[in-house]
Amino acid sequence: MTLQEAIQARHSVRAYKEQPLAEEVIKTLNEQIAALNSEGNLHIQLIVNEPKAFLGPLAKYGKFRNVSNYIVMAGKKSPDLDERIGYYGEHLVLLAQTLGLNTCWVGLSYTKVPGTYVLGEDEKIACYIAIGYGDTQGVSHKIKTLQQVSNASDSTPEWFRLGVEAALLAPTAVNQQKFSFEYIGMSNNRHQVRAKKGFSLIGYTQMDMGIAKYHFEIGAGKDNFDWV
């Protein structure tokens, strides 16, 4: 499965089979986590065979079931932490999809279990990602149109439209999709694109922006443009 195919196939899954992650899958995930921690200056950690984090009342309210594997998304406090968490966390979500796994971004419906993770000085946990073999593959949800989230038109490049379409399939908190993409034009022989996050009382818009930007890069081709 390619990343493009993973974008199409991925849906949030909250109920999982009682099936441990394969050792080769754990190895692949940990190798990618190490690379992403280095590149994104984060402290992401994979926790396996630990069900307590998703046994509390919030998890039941969120309809989570049999979650015993999850990814702790953490890093040093900074103004752009949430965007980096979203951007690099979605690398893992799509990788998991290519490995035959299912996932769900989790903002509140979990309990921090002492001893399951490590935090350095001035680090914090931004969210968890549930991961495992899903009972189902999840379901799609209604999404906004190209026109609602971008200035895509007959005069913008085709790759820009493809990028926005990929971003529209990105997971966001309660499917709020509070982001937009603007094709700016050329500068120094390079296409320019601006991404913006909208306002939401729910929050998580900066994290959602990071997730959507990674999807946009996959759909558009990262070499085709520069972010401004």
C-alpha cells in the first residue's frame, strides 16, 4: 500500500481485536519513531500490551474498546509543538495503515498511566494515538469541498488541487476541518503555498493543521512547492 492509498483507506477506529502487534511491526514502528523524534525534535513513544490507559470513564464515553497499544505523542513545550505533533504523528498513522493496522487520534479519552512513558525536562504529552488491528476498517465522514478550504481553480496547478484533496481526507478533531490552503504564485522560480488554521472552540486546530499539511505534501508532491 502506498501513502496515497493509505490516505484513501484510513479511517478512525476505536474498537480493536485482542491481537498483539507482530514483532516485525513493532520494530518497524520504533525505527520510524526514532527517525521522527530526531527530525521533529519530539519524544514520541510506542507503548504495547498496556490496556489501563483506555479503561477509564473517558475512554468508555469515547467508545474505545480493547485498546492495549498506543503511541504517546510528547515533546518539549513550544509554540509550534502541536503542529509538529500533528505533522509527524500522521507519518505514523499512515505508516500503520500500510502495515495493516488501524489507528485513532485521541485528545482526551485516555488516562496517563505512571511508568508507561518517560518525559524529559519541560516536556509534555499532547495526545495519544490508539493503534492495533481494528474490529472494522472504520467509516468515512462528510468532508468539505475544495472551494471551502482553498483557492483551487482552473488557473492553479493540478498538483495543488491534488494536495487539497488529500488534506480533506486528513483526520481532524470532531471532523472540524478548520484549515485552508492558498496558492500564492511563483517566487524565485518556486511555487508558493500558504496554510492557515481557523478558529475553533474545540481546539486542536494547530495539531489538525500539522496533520493536514502532511497529507497536502503527499498529494501535491513535496518537491513541487515551498510553504510560506
